[in-house]
Amino acid sequence: MRLHIAADHAGYELKTHLVAHLTEAGHDVVDHGAHTYDAQDDYPSFCLAAGEAVVAEPGSLGIVIGGSGNGEQIAANKVTGVRAVLAWSLETARLGRQHNDANVIAVGGRMHSTQEATSFVEAFVAEPFSGDARHQRRIDQLADYEAARPAAS
């Protein structure tokens, strides 16, 4: 599977681990940065790039990582067509895919061990969308809102 990954300085170490781990597992991983550790870098550009790539490649998924994952989730969700969820457990990672057909997972690199965070990402990537009508109806309502809203000035 094609996976787009991005992180700022707070998620850099976890991102480096995940790129190697997911590549070894057979995934095609595209790294949108940060490409070097810089304690002063800013997450929005990395997360927006990953989100745009996910939308441009239907069927791909994204992973955005920061200290808490909150800002990264917000940034990714600014991209039209992204449905990013913040995962803090295996259940939230799985439910993001099952119920919301999420295409991006956000993880807090400072909130979880490498092992925990890796398990969240693995669960997210492995879990299919349930396709249940009630979940699709809700996703469609949000997509309709997103398509109809005027661009910010």
C-alpha cells in the first residue's frame, strides 16, 4: 500500500522508525518530511503535503506525527478530502478506519512508546472501512458540506 508520512521535530524519531518498519513490511512509503531534525521546524507544511498526496492518490493512506498529534491532525484536515483521526489506542485507530473511512492517522510521538505508536499505525493500515450505510451517510454529509462551503478569503 502507498503510505504518505510526515512529521515535525517532535515526531521525527518515530517517523524515521516507521518509514523503515513500514517499508520492510512491504509498503511503498513516501516521506514528506521533515528530512532532518530541526527543533524550530513547523508541522503544517509537512502535514499539508502528506494530506494533499493522500487525496491525489485514492487508496493511499497518510500518517502525520508530532508531539501530541493534535496540530498535525488539524493541519491534515485542512486539505479537502482528508479525514484525519487522532489515534491514542488500538481501538481509536481501528474505529477511525471502520466508521469514518479515515485516510490519515495522527499520532503523538511524545505520548506513546515507539511500540505503541507502531501498533496504532499497523492497526489503522490493516483495518478496512466497514461500508455500513450509516457511516457512509455521515461521511457523505461532511463531504457535501466541504464541497459547498465558500473558500476562505
